[in-house]
Amino acid sequence: MKIIFALILALLAVSISAFADPGHWQGKQRAVVLLLEWKNQPAKHSVAEVNEVFFGEGKSSVRDFLRENSAGTADLTGDVRNWLRTEQTWNGSDSCDLDRIVNEAWQKFSRAINIADYDSDHDGKIDNLFIVHSGRINSDRVGPSCAFTESRFANHTIVFQSEGLGSIGQQIPIGFYLHEAGHAYFGFPDLYNDHYHGHYGIGMWGMMGLGAWGTDNRMRREDMFRYPSHFEPYSKVQIGWVTPHVVSQTTQHVSIRAVEASGDIVAIPVGSNTSYYLEYRSAQGFSRDHRGHGLLIWKNYELIQADGRNDLDHGHNLGHRPVPPNDENFGDDSDPFPGSGNVTFHEDRDAHVRIENIAQFADHMEFDVRMLDGFKARRWKRPHPAPMDFQGIDFSIRPLDF
């Protein structure tokens, strides 16, 4: 038994050292995007279009996403290299051979690349090497092993289809990259629950849930993974993007600005490792197309639905992935506070805390926090991913379930 336990710990250590990267998405990062065209699969996106996806300002790009989610503390800049055609052909049924894709791209582009131009930490490697190719995988189930790999010349090497993920979508799937990087870099868990049978977890309210798909269950299927949701507050504080305003005693008129423009998060510690996290999701930035807007109240990763109906756990038992567009409830206008139901309070009798008088104004929201009899004040501690929650241990074989 001791030997087995030691082996498990060793595997975890290897997994974490190989994949966990808590310093990633911090500060100024560099990237180069290589566009590889297969002989039998003509490219359909221009260099300008690809540049918008990765680096465009105000274009819902990867750069926009990181800056908006990190309150401006993370930035990604770089270049897109024009399409180069290989004499090799693409076979969609044998398409997760990342070594082949990366080696072919690097052989085509390496002579024209100065690694130092994309090496922000001066370690002799490109910070982020993105390879976008013109092929498509003949499946709608694609896992991280078809996108994330390692190379000797880059710290992070990610392969993208230029059109969708597998057979789903028509756009470069940045939501898939961001979701899977949440696993790979930080050990975040999946939060979409058993969506095959109508249990949607946090729905589209967060990146680690169905928010990797997008923010509206009625979205066009061709836009899947292109316009994702924000990361959850609990994820953001673990990454280190934000330090919340901590409320640990009765406080009136707590003010919070739109998270998309400010990064504001309020934390109310209610246990040794548990806090409420409050954010104002507004109709701007990556949140603009959510079905509702207002104050989202989270208890660590649990989303408190204002209407109390728990709709996200009572969808239809479809027996298959409910890929948009559809009529399922992945989050609606009654989930935020006050929302369409005009719900202005949330009370947790076990934690002895009540959030009340929730009001929405033009540029901010306000609420009162009242500590009830029996409340025990605690210091807030920044959470860190627990090794046993880390999902990189089967990273190379885990299929995409969302």
C-alpha cells in the first residue's frame, strides 16, 4: 500500500511539474502564430482575420480576453506569420499527431523566426507558440491531446484548427484553448457537470463550465468557442489576477463596479477555505451577450442562482451534448441579482451572513453585508489549486466532454 501511495504521489509530482504553470498569464507575454496550409486543404482565413482573433484590440481576441479578465495585469502581444503551404496532405481521421504538425510548421518557418523576439523572460524559448493549420478533425469529440504539446523551442505550444474544434464551429476555438489551459496551467476543475443529462453545473457563467462554448444558449453553432465567458472569480484569485475587497464584518453600501472594466471582486470569508465571491457582470466586453446581467454571487465555485429554482441542474435529459443553438437553460436573466425576479438578498443561515439591499445603478452596484448572530470573522486567504484537484495526470488521454 505504501508503495502504491508513493507511486501516486510521484505521478502527481510529475504531472504538476510538467503542466502546472502558476506564473503563466502574468505580466507581458509574447506569442508567434504560424499558419500552416495542407496541400489538400486550402486555407480559408486571411492573416488579418487570424491576427484579429489572437491580438486584435476590441475584437474579442485572446489578448482582449486576458486583459479584461486580469484587470489589465496580463497582456499578450505578437505576430501572425503568413500561410505557408506544405506538400504534405491532411487526413482528418489521423489528426492528433501533434509532433507531425509542429515539426512541419517549424521546418517551414524556423529560418525566419528570431526566438528572442518572442522570449519575454529571456530563457531562450518562445513564450507561446501557436500553430494554426487548415485541416479539420473528423470528430465532434476532441481532447486536449489534440491541441497541447511540448516543443524544445517554446514554453507553451498549442495547435489550433483554423475552423472550429473537430467538426463543430467555423472559428478559431479560443474558448477551448482557455478552458483547457485552466486545467493545464492551474489545475482548475471542470464545472459543467453531467450536461448530457440536463445537469449544467455553472452553465455559461464561467470559463470552466459551458462558458468555454460562449455566453448564450441561442448562439450560432459556427461561433462555438469563439466568444467565451469570463473565468469565475474563484479562478481569477487563484491565478493571481485580482485581490478582492474583503468584507468580514457588517458593512453597508458596499460598491462594486463592472468586472469587465475594473476587475472588482468582493470576498466574504465564511470558512477556513470557503468564501463568497461577488462580481458585477455587465453588458459589455465578453459578458455582453449573456442572457442576464447583474450581481453574481458565488460560494467558491458554486453559483448561487438568484431565483432559487436551480434551473442549471434541472435541464432536459437529452442523452447527448446539448450543443447550441438550443432551448436549454445555460443561464438566464433570473440568475443574477436582482435580475428579472427583482431578488435583492441572499441569506446563508449556516454561515450566518446575509447579503441584502442589492441595487443596480448605471455604472455600479451596491449592497449591504450583515453578519447574523453566530458569525465568526475570518481572515481571507488566497486559494491555491489543490494537487488532488489537478487534472493534468490524465491530460494526454482525457476526451473533451463539454
